Amino acid sequence: MSKRVYIFDTTLRDGEQSPGVSLNAKEKLEIAIQLARMGVDIIEAGFPIASEGDFQAVKLIAENVKGPTITGLARISPVDIDRAWEAVKYAEKPRIHIFIATSDIHMKYKLRLSPEEVLEQTIKGVKHAKQYTEDVEFSPEDGFRSDLGFICQIVEAAIDAGATTINIPDTVGYATPGEFGKFIADIRSRVPNINKAILSVHCHNDLGLAVANSLAAVANGAQQVEGAVNGIGERAGNTAIEEVVMALHTRKDYFDYYTDINTKEIYRTSKLVSRLTGMSIQPNKAIVGKNAFAHESGIHQDGVLKERTTYEIMNPEMIGLIQNNLVLGKHSGRHAFRQRLLELGFELEQEEADKAFRRFKDMADSKKEITDRDIEAIVEAEIRRIPEKFHLEHLHVFSGNRTVPTATVGIVIDGELREEAALGEGSVDAAFKAIDKVTNLQVNLLYYNLNAITGGTDAIGEVTAKVKYGDRVFIGRGISTDIIEASAKAYINAINKLVYEEENELQKVK
């Protein structure tokens, strides 16, 4: 009989620790709602003690997301645990996740504690968390590089103290599948009370082995896998949730395990996380990369045309990637457009649907054919946005290989149109400098990326811009068939997020 594997998603905690990623509370909530729709069992919503913003985001998710267990991370100290509980206590199913390092190198150089002191703190920490909730998870940080005997001792003590989930991390991605599988099997066989808790694993991808290690752990008795959508996270990232889920699903003949994930939501979840974090998905990324179901070789194409399973072990529709050749254009009606939105999984309010339709019609005037990918881009980049303090009304650029690029922008601020012009090293640089003049905000551009959503000379350009203001990073995104306009929209979107955050903080002070 197949056995269930629980999926613990840490996109909003470990995933957000990816360099350059900064999500506001509204964006985190949007991702959490989609994670719930996808069917993850546990959402690690953040690290409440880390900042007031993180605390408020975890609290917001706990209050509004139903279905999954909502957990907050805490160090072993009472202050951390108290703060985590304050954030997650509003959840339908709250959990506190506590951790302390157990490897010799961490205990000696980071904690400067003896193994006996770490053991004592673990017992106290679990008991303290247990006062608040029955659902307590304990992680011995850098678990794989810890002494096996000590790990078994501390795991047994944590379960006796009340821990209901024990998570074994490969914190620095050092393990190989054979070693990690054996490590998990040894813990399961040597800890006498292990059956009183769920045994979990959290693998990092420094050697590109996070998914392989997680699967090896499952094969050796792990019941929960922790990871992030698209594998994002510290350094080289975490276990990619979508890869583990589809590996278990596709190779159930080998693993004989299942998850409760709605696989048809994988593609949408991946795209949402990529858009909001500004982290592009590499084309050859397993499961969700744009080349994952593409066939260039003539031999492969011939085989797939004759029988899909010759070169495809998964059906793209299984992950929600609809292979639809229906193309909409400028003469398509509102009903056909709304129907296509529903088929793509977008359930918009009437006002949002009307706005999307108007944007679709505008785009159809400059682009002959609108594909599913174009429609997704319209909804993701143009509809579900934060309030616009600054709205791009018009943009004019003068450029050439023998002239200094000049840009003029018209931006509406509180109903008033303001215009500025600027010179730049290139057209995009000139546009950004003109925008800076209008907004009067000194931001630094950290990252700029341009992608074509579809093919052809009239392809929609998708721009991601990351800006820094003070010590905070904001990510903006814009789309257009004109790459200069897409760039300006992305830059303004990032600035609008900055202003939105600043105004929210002022309101809290008042």
C-alpha cells in the first residue's frame, strides 16, 4: 500500500533568503494562497523574530490562509518561541518550528556551547513551545555533519519533551544520496521513540543533490520533505518541491509513495514565485523550465508525433501547462477571452477581468496573435498589482548610434500629469533617469533582466528590475511589445512598491 509523504514548503522563509529577494506582506500572502491551492501540507510563513515586517507577514498568512498548517521558525530561545507563537496562533492549524545547531563545528564556533548544553536547551525549548501548541517541530541544524550518536540522543530527548516532527537538515548541502539515505535509516533504527514523530528532511543544493538526497531519505523512511518552489533559497537553493512531487508521482512504481499535491497547480505556482521574487527560471529547469517539454531534435520530434511517451515521461497538462493552440486576436470577443482566462486557471473579479480585457485589446492592436503565455503575462504583470502612486502615461525616446539617447516621460501622480526629460547612456538608462526626476526618489538599480515571453518580432518583452532604497530591495516587473516601455513599467512598479511599503509603515506609526 502506498505511503504518504508530507510536503513542507519553505518558499516564504528559506526561499526568501535568496540573495536579492524581498517580498512584502501582500506578495507573501498571494504566494501562500497559491501554495494552499496547490495542496502543500505545511507552509513555513517566515521567521517572526527576524523583523516586524516578517512578523506581520506570518500573522497575515495565519489569519487568512486555510487548509495547510502554518508555521513560524524560531531559535531555541524563549523570546523567539514566544514571538513565533504570537504570529502563528491565529492559524487554523498552527505549528512552531524550533532549531539549534548540533554539529561539532557549529557548537564550537557559532554557539560556543557544549553538547550537554545544547541538549539541555533543546529540551527546554521544545517544552516551552509545547505550552502553546501540540504541533512542535524540532530541527538539529547542520544535522548531517553532526555525530550520529549525538543526533540520536537529541532526537530522542526532543520527542520525549513533546516534539511531533523531527527534521534532519543537510544545511550546507554536503551529503550524497547513499550517505544521506543511510543516515536517515540509522536514525530511524536507533531512536527508540521515533515512531511517535514524523521524520522530516531539509536538504540544500550546494552540490546539486538536494532532490536526490530528499528522495533517498524518503526511500529510507522519511515521511516529510521540506523545500521551496523552483528550489530557491540560501546559496544554491533548497530541494525543489515540484521535482520531488513529480518524481514520486512519475516513479510511483519504484517509490510507492504519494503526496496530496494538486499537480495541475505546479506551473502556475512556479510562475507566480518567479514573478514576485524576480528570480527567472532557467530554460532547462526540470518540470517547469520552458524547455522541459520542448523537442528540438528531428528524431525526438518524429518520435513524439508518433507516440508522446517515446520522449516524454510526463504529460505537460499534468503540471497545469496547457498545450493549447487557440490564438486570440483583435477581433476576439469578451466572452472568448473570459473563457480562456478560466481555462488557464484565472478566476478574476469582474473589474479585474474587464481591465485584463482592455489590456488584451490594447496589446492586440500591436501584436497580431495573442497566445496563452501572453494572456498569463497580462494577468500576472498588469492586473494583480499594488496601488499605483506613479502611473506611466506616456513615454517618448529618441535614440541612435550617432546621437545621445534622450527620453521624455509623462507620469500621473495623484491625478496630476508631470513630465521630465533626461539623457542617458542608452534608451533604458535615459528613461530611468527621467523617471527619477519625476518621482524625486534616489534609488539604485541592482538588477535588470529582459526576457521574450513568446517568439517572433512582435513578442512581448518581460522586464524585471530590482532597485535598492536604503537597505531594502524592491522588485518590479513590466511587460510590453516595446522593450523600453516594459523597462519603464518595471522600474515604476518597483518604485510603487517602495512607496506602498513606506506609506504602510507610516500608517502603523500613526
